[in-house]
Amino acid sequence: MNFTNEELSTLSNGVLALIRDAGEARKLIHTTEAHTAIENEIESLVSLNSKICGMIDIKEEICISRVQEIVKILRESGEWLPNLCQELCEIAGMSREWKAADGESFESVVYAAAEKLNVGIL
């Protein structure tokens, strides 16, 4: 079975919505065990989205749409969701910088990726 780029983009948008919703659910729960479970689910969803995106013949408008959705989720969550930050950096071609970043420097890497993609995080 082959999917069109539009269908794959729709699937990707649906997975991104699930990621956003999981981030919202994490805000409502205050146990470490639940946070860990939600974070694991987010990680699985980001991996799935990466696979979907890898199947798309890259077109600029699809990439722009995906970046905008990631930025929207980050803004709405009010948190730095590491998996989405990583994906944003990968799209910007800054995987190496993301992997080298630590707890004190990751924000500057994410901001640099956003600037490179001409989007604002805040």
C-alpha cells in the first residue's frame, strides 16, 4: 500500500496532535511514574512521526507545516519537550549540535534551529 504525500502529512499532523495532547496530560499528573510513562509514549510517537516523515517526498510546504506544528506544540505546552526539540534541530540540519548540547546549552541550540528555519519559539 502506498500513501500520497498529503495522506502522510495528515498522518504526521495526527501524530503531532497526540504528542501535544500527551504533553498536556503530563501537566495534569504529578507522579513520577506517570510522567515517565507519558514521556516514553511521547518518545514512541516522535519515533513514529520520524518514520512517517521519512516516507514523504520532501516538499518545502510540508516541511514548513511540520515545523510550524512543532513550534505550536512547544508554545502551547510551555515546556521544552526534548523529543520535539530534537526533531526541530534535525529538520534544521543541527542534529550534531543537539546531541552535543547539555542541560545548560540546549536552549540556545533550539533557538538557533528555529532561527535557521525562520520560526519563533516564543
